[in-house]
Amino acid sequence: MSGFVDEAQLCARGGRGGAGCVSFRREAHVPRGGPDGGDGGSGGDVWLVADRNVASLLAFSDHPHRIAGNGTHGQGKKRHGAGGADLLVAVPEGTVVMSNDGTLLADLVRHGDRYLAAEGGRGGRGNARFLSNRRRAPNFAEQGEPGEEFWLRLEIRLMADVALVGYPNVGKSTLISRLSAARPRIADYPFTTLEPQLGVVRLEDGTEFVVADIPGLIEGASEGKGLGHRFLRHIERTRVLVILVDLSDGAPATPHEQLQVLLTELSRYRPELVDRPRLVVGSKADVAGIDIDPTAMDGLDQVISSVTGEGIAALTGKMAEMVRAARLNEPEPSAFIVHRPAAEGVRVERLDDGSFRVIGRQAERAVAFNDLTNPNALDEAWSRLRKLGVHRALGRAGAGSGDIVIIGTLEFEYEPED
């Protein structure tokens, strides 16, 4: 059976734009038909879309690349190329999208939320686009633009109303199996649960809430010990925390010590977690030899036995009350998107070797689209660079005659304009 994968790398690449066409109208009795080359189609985009029917990032484990369709080339008679098909990549609800340096890009919370992971390249213009009074027979067209390509980090942060938090082997899996229809792996040894489990609790009054069984936390989890970071992030979205402490004689620490360690690890990971509504529940009361009584031990809100079922109904009622109160006091989650920065103009950087690099997508497009071995295409590229203010920017940066200038993949000697 496939495992639960909550972290993955994704390489998203937009489709390449199609090239424009160089063509001239050739018909009988039309000696000067003029240019009729069509434009190339734009490449498709790669979109990440939250889908409630997807539960894991397993699909990206062995196949991280996602590539949108390419645009087709333009043709004669002003026939434009078809655009490339967009690629919709389904990810689980609650997926966080980050760049490789850890910058948050998008938080896909609800079903249908989407994020543009890689934009397709623009299609090149055909030679019919360059017809003017000065240029009656343009013999060049633009090439298609490559699509964007990014490596992204995907992480799932579970969306649940209640999180069960506690030491390994404290009884969380047994409890969620009593509360819901979830059937996690249960055994009498630590770290039985190696992946989060979700269960839906339904009460007779129609109340429903989702409970998450978080794999066991140990001292040092906030620093990554015992895969702590992978487990702790699943608690971030939960409204209510149920902290289970082991009351049995075989517990690794006293109930009070367990509670202090767990609260310390939560506060170190995210201080706001300790301010969430919480219940402190003593588990394994059937082997601890105490009565099922909320006041049986100091500091506990509830004492239960998941094996015998004693105290489960009362605990479920308290959890439902706390969830209802938290929902009323908390706005519905919405997608959080860090929008792409506005397109910058043109700027010039001086490199260590004394050369100058022109930075700006429009400037790079001006030289990348055109076949600069064609004099007419070269003239068009210089015209676009001049309109963008590249020559003025180079002059302000101190570029002089003979200095090396780099724009994209193009490198040339600069000559100032008169």
C-alpha cells in the first residue's frame, strides 16, 4: 500500500511559445502581395490546484517534473499557431508552496484554490506584424519565448479541527479509532504512527469535526529530533489541541512532566500554539488503577480509557463544544497568496570584470526573440531597446565606448549614441 507523503519537490515548466512565420503573399495578378506570416502560439501555463480528492504528494516522489504544452508555429496566409495547453496539477488541500530558499509563495487552503507555478512563453510575431511605411517587406519574424521554469517545495499542513498531541505510544491511535471510523495502525511500541491520520467525528445533533492523530512528539521535537518538524507543522491549522498524557506505570515520565515537555516543544516551534484552546486528557486509565473522574488527578481536564470506552462520550462532548466556540471566533480560512512582484523596468549592474549586465525581462525579450544575424531584425531589436531606455541606463551607469554589455545570452561592445 502506498505511503503518505507530505513533502515533495516540484519542477514546473511552462510551455515554449511557437515561432512566428516569414511568408509573403504569392498569388496570380498580385505582384506585391506583402507579408502574411502568422504569429506563433503562446506556451501553456502550469497551475497548482487544491483538490479535496487528493490526499498525498506521493505523485511527485518519483516524477517531480510537470511541463505544460508548447505553442505551435505560425504559418503563411496569416494563420496563427495554436496556444499550448495549460497543465493543471492537483495537490491536496492545505498544500503550502515555497521557493527553494524557503520563501512562501502560496497557501492552497480550499478546494479549487490555484497558483500559477510557471508561466508559458509568449509566441513570436510573424513578419506581417512588422509591416510599416518604412519597412514594406520585412524578411524576419520573432522566435518563441521559452516558458518559465522553477523548482518549488511543496508541504502539506493538515486541516483539522482537533489535533491529538502526546508522547509516542500514549494511545492517540486507539482514541481516534474510538472517536471515528479511522483505522490507524495500532501496536504496543513507540512510533507506531509514522504518518498523520484523519478521522471525522459525527454527533447525533449533526455536529461534525475532523480529528488528526499526530505522530508522537518527544523532547527536542521543535529542533527536529524524531522528525519533529515534519510532525509539528500538521498542528499549525488546528483549532483545538487535545494533549494526551500517559497515566500507566510504564509511562516514560510523570503526567505533569509529559505535559510540560509537550507545551515547551509547542511553544518553541510556534509560541501561538500554546494559546490555542486545549484539553489535557489522561489516557490508559484502565491500567493506571484510577477511577474515571476528571478530578482524579490534578491538572487534567478529563481521564479516559480508549480500550474500555469509559470517558469517551464526555470527552467527545467537550471537544465538540470547544470546536463550535473556536469556529465562531475564527474567520473561515482563505487562500493566502504572495503575489508575484510587479514587473520591473530596466536596470544595469556593473560586474566585477568591468562589464555591464542589463537586467529586465523586456530587454531580454528584445534580443531573445529576434534573429540578430538578420540586419532588419537587429534594427528592430535596437529600436525596442531604445524605447525601453537601455541606452540611457547604460550611459548613467558609466558605460563607455568599447565596454562589454551583456543582455540575456547576447554579449556585444557598447558604442554610445550621438
